[in-house]
Amino acid sequence: MKNIIPIHFTNNKNWTAVYAYLFNSETGAAQKAWPGTAMTNPVTNNYGEKVYGMNVDVTQYDRVVFNNGAQIQTTDLPVTKASSGYFIQAKASGSKYLAGVYPYGQDNEGTIKTVSFDYPDGYKKNVYIWLPEGYNAADTSKKYSVLYMCDGQNLFGQATTLSGYEWECDESVLSLIQNGGDGVIVVGIACGNTEVRRNHELTPDLGEVATVAGEDMSTFRNSGGKVFSDFVTDTVIPYVEQNYNTNSIRGIAGSSSGGIEAFYIGMENMDKFRYVGALSPAFILYNQQVWDNYLDTLDFSGNTPRVYFFCGNSANDQLEQALYPNATAMEGWMAAHGYPADKMITKTDSSATHSEGFWALYFPEMLSWGMDL
């Protein structure tokens, strides 16, 4: 798979100039001093907007900030093999804008199937199965990896979101294919249709739930996370693998309560998953002692999945700031219990809030890192 990929920026806010500041988030090395490289020779899309393109070596640079050469800029945007196009979506904070992602030059969206299952707690649960463009049920020689995700109602444009934003998972997978990667089937398991039900489903019962100032923690106690985990592994995965052309590569991911639940599912089933993504995970629900006790019960000497942690730290978002300490400490806690250091990575963003808009930006990086592309 190629390491030099084309990325595109749609100037849908009509900036008078467009620059791309490329840098490496680990080393801080920049391709060129701020404001970066002036982007020229745009093409005009069907909406009359100018679209600029450039090539990026993703082994050298993993972040880009598009800007107008002055004060207006996007937040830091991950650049990966699952990245293709960016556009300005909304104001993030100050002079920074949140960007959305899209598969440049592609009109297809893949297809989505909705299956309803009886959930053990006595109600129906929807599962959304997204198939990439080109999937052919009759071509059993072509197998696809599968990514299972919590909060499935917020992943695709075709499904109803709770926040007005979505993860844009389909756009990222289509970008990955465009850059020479294999397709991925994304399976979203919907959460309970009330906050109380969601809190119950997506909280593993690991011990005493921590007290969080100003928050009612009662709905997180007597948790149903094991029921949800068993539903994923015993019902959803067998159904998908019996009805679709899949290979043995599986991932599990989620955010917030879905992040702690995806992490739990991955740790409880290390033999079943190649990678785990925990974005803005609600690790705050348990203090370090509870986590240490839980990690002590796990055996990290054998098969271990790659684990991607992400959390924002925006001064404008108290929830994300509250989650930040435990979310960024987990890698160290796991290492202290023997988890292989090369199987974990933690990424942060000081502009990121607790929202699908930012999780969509980091989803391509989670996917690329998790699959070791």
C-alpha cells in the first residue's frame, strides 16, 4: 500500500488564500514553517467551491492544519491512509474551525443494512451493517475485515444521529480504499434508546463506581456491560460472519461510554480482536485502584490487540476535560501490568470537544493504526 497519498481541501468558506501546515505529532517536525505551503491551482467542484490538492508522505507527517496564511485555521487534522478530503464544517473555538472528512472524487456511499435483534434485556436492538462500494455477496473469494462499533446510530449519514454530527465511518473507509487499502465492513450496534438504558448497557461492572462531582452516578451502577459484550460476541459477530464475506480481522471501537465498553469487550476477548479503539473513553467511572484490580485479572502474555486511545482537552468542554486524566493514564496503567508497549498508543487534541465531529476526525487514524497500515 502506498505511503504517499493525495489529500484535498475544499475551500467552502472562500478564504482568500489557503496554506497547508504539515507536521509530525510525535516529533513536532514540520515540513515548512508556519503557515506552511501555499496551495495553488485549485479545481472547482460542482458547488462552485475551490478544491486544493497536495501529496503527503504519511510516514513523515501525520497532521495538517489548513489556514488562510493569517489567523483563521482548522484544528489539527490527522492525515492517514484513510484520509482523502477535508472541508470546513463549523467553528471549533476562537479562530479555529472543525473540519469534516469526505472521500475526494467519489460519489458512492456504500450500502447499509439494518437488522433487528432481540436483546437479552427484553427489547429490540438495531444493528447497522455498512458494506463498502464494490462489495459483492456472490464473490466469496474476496473477504473483508470487520469493525464493530458501539453507538451504531451515530456512525453513518444514513442512520439517525443523536447530536447532528456523525462519525463519517463510510467516508473514511472509502478514502482508505481509494488510497490502495482493502475495504472494511463497519457494524454499528445501536445503544439503548434512553440515557438510562445506554448507561446501563455500556458500563462494565468492574467494581465500585467512582463519585463524580455534580453528576448522578446511579444509572452507571448495577451495570449491564457484560450482557452487551456477550451480545456482540455471541450474537452479532456470528450473524455477520455467517451472512457476509469476512476474514479473521476484527476491531472493536467506541467513544465515551461506548469507549469504555469497547475497551472492556476487547480486553475480555483478546483472542477475537486485532485492534481496539477507545475515544474519549469514560474511564473516569472507576478510580485507579479499581482499574488495577481489573487489569490484574487479565493475562497479557499471549494474544493482545493493538489499542488506540484518544481524548480531547478543550477548555470549552468540562466533560472532555474530566475524562482526560484517566483516558491518558490508561496506557501507563496497562504497561505496568505487562501490556506490550508497542501495542498501545495515546493521542490527544487540546481543541477537541466531546463530540462526533472530533471523533470523526480521529477515526481514520484509529482505523489505520489499529490495522497497522
